[in-house]
Amino acid sequence: MDIGMYTYSDFRDKLLMTILQPNTGHHVQAHGAGFIEVSGTYYMIGEDKTNGSAFQNINCYSSTNLVEWKFENALLSRTASGDLGPDRVVERPKVIYNDKTSTYVMYLHIDDSGYGEAKVGVATSSSVCGDYQYRGSFNPLGQQSRDIGLFKDDDGSGYLLTEDRPNGLRIVKLSADFLNTTANTYLWSDHFESPAVLKKDGYYFMFGSHLSGWNPNDNVYSYAKSLSGPWSSWTTFADVGSNTYWSQTNYILPFGESAIYMGDRWQPSNLMRSTYIWLPLDISGSKVTLKNRSSWVPNVKEKKWSDSPASTQIEADNATLSGGAKTVSCSGCSGGQAVGWVGGPSGGRLTFSGIQSNGNQQATVRIAYANGDETERYANVVVNGKAQKLVFLPTGGGQSAGDSSLNCELVAGSGNAIVIEGLDGAYGPDVDLVSIPEN
């Protein structure tokens, strides 16, 4: 089963993380992502940061419920030389469909390691998650281009959203086949990056981030009745001072009467551990607000969302410990301690028994943990006899806590059991607690 959950936890160290687990058994590598819906299936297309900042792959994942994600394909991969060669910058892939040519068109930020080229690259495919043909790069309208986005309007026309460092943020119209740029639609002299456009109830909304490198800031939006303006002044949409809940805009996904904010949580010291935050936007006329929620539930069929049910938290040191598992200190964990030595040669194990469920249900169970390594750790998590491989990203220094999650089947009553054990003789994470939804 492909497992995942969107959750925004309180900041114990501003690194508590949403972790999406694909069928590969690894953390989803789709940073700076774009999203596209095709026949009821959502596709997430983003950067693979497994080995750092240099280009590796553009990955594609699919989901029908916005919770469980499946790895489909690497759409573009590193080549021996050229734009996609070693030590190259290939960022923020976005894909839109061209109705006239029946082609999926991808735009990317293409650059050298010093960010001196500032170009866009173009690739095409006949299927959304198929292999893409790279068609080359250029400076749109002869201008610099760094962070980019794409927008397809209701009339089928396409637009490139591009950060032109000397001049400002641009909206540029694409050619009929989407393979080139034709004219400047609007230029802000303001300097913002990570652009994303949403159209809702007669308004266009442009979202963007201030220029602060990898560090997050209070992202902003502007609105207009036409892409050519006039546009409103820029306004913060999340809580002021929250740094957009420690994230940067990567995409705004239309969702029924509202939309979903999708942001990156960059970790520049170890980019592979960068994570994501997805939260529902509240849109009323021309006003947009984003509120922090501990968790929420998307209903894709009805294009609605709801708050998550109440949950019961069970501390790891209240589980039955065996095979060498023992309590360890963890300043960032609940109560200042966790259970470590899970897995390894002694086969450390935690067993949570007597878990109550109000009914037979598919549930998202969260596991709070610490992992002081620079790489992922893994555990075998067995829920009512069914095992899943779960990945746990580095949390930094070993004393910080993150959370990972899995989807599983619970049965009515108190007969549910969860076992967390090592995998292939390696050590798993230090386990802080498990959180079980009541419904």
C-alpha cells in the first residue's frame, strides 16, 4: 500500500514534517512540484533531491485521493552533458496540457551551478507520466528566468510565470503550441519568486515568496480581474511572522470551492530531508487566508475537506519493549524521552496493544520519532498482522522530533495492535509516541 498523510504539527524545532511514503519505500522526492489532474487522478511532478542540489531526476507520483501516492516514473534524468548533465540546476518542473497538439508540456528552471544562465527548459510527452523529450532551453523574451510556474487559462491559453531578477516578476504568454514565449502580459517591478497563479470566481490570484534564499518568509499574494492587470498590492495570506508556517509556495491546487496551498520546507544542509506542507486555503471574494491545522482530511470525490477527528496519543515507553529496545533521552520528544535501540542485532521491538477504535476503518496513524543520522532510517510496522515498510527522515542532531505516518486498517473495539521493529537487521528510529484517530 502506498501511504501518506498531510499534517502540520506544532513546531518543536521548526522541522516537524509531513512525510509522504510512496511504493518505493522512500520519502517522496518531488520538491518544487507542480500538479496536474487527469481523469480523476492527480499527478505530482517534482525534483529529486536524494543526493543534494545537483540535478538527478524529475519524478512523477500519482494519487486518486491526495493521500496515498504511487511512484510512476522519472520523466527526465541526468544525462552525460548539456542542460541536464552533471552539476546542473534543474528546478520547479510544471506541466500543462496543450489541447491543440494533444501534448503535455513541461517547463523548468535551467541553470549552471552559479545561477548565471537563468533560462527555461522545455520538454514534451504524449502522456502525463511518460518519458519526456527535452527540447532545449532559452531566455524567455530575452530576459533572465529563475523560479517559474505555469498557468493554463479557461480559454486554453498558456502562460509562463517567471522571476526575472533584474526587472521583477513576469507573466508571459506562451505560443499556441506552448513551446515558446510570445509577449509580456504583466511585469511587477517587485521582486518575488516561487510564482503560482489560481483563478477563482472571476479573480486571478498570484502567489509568491520574497527573495530570502532557502530560508522561508511570509509569502504574499496579489489579485486582479485580468492577467494584464491592474493588480492589487501584495498581501500576506498566512499568519504574519509565521514564515508561511516555515514553507515556500510551490503550487496552488484548485479544489472545489477553495484551493490547496502546497509548499516546500527546504532543509539546505541536507536537501533530501526537505519536506512538504499542504493546507486548505480560505478564499472569499478577493481575500485569501491560510490557517495552520494539525491535520485535515481531503474528500476528493466531493472536492471538499474537513478537520481530522480527535486522536489518542500513546507514549512509546508505555508500549511493551523487547529484544533490547529501551528508553533513551530525547529533549525534543514528548516527556523528554523516547524508545531507542529499535531493530539492530538484538531485534529491539515495541508492541502497542489494546488500541481502541470506534469502528472498522482505514486510519492514518502517525508515529513521532527522532533520527540523528544524515540518512533515512526504516522500520517494519505491523498493524493487526499486516506489515508495511516505513521510512523516517533525519531530524537533525538526534534530539529533534519529526513524524511519519502510515495508512492501515483498524477494527472496532480494543483488539488492535501495532508492532514497530527493525528492518533487515538495521536500527530504526527512536520512537516518541503513536497517534491513533478515534474515527
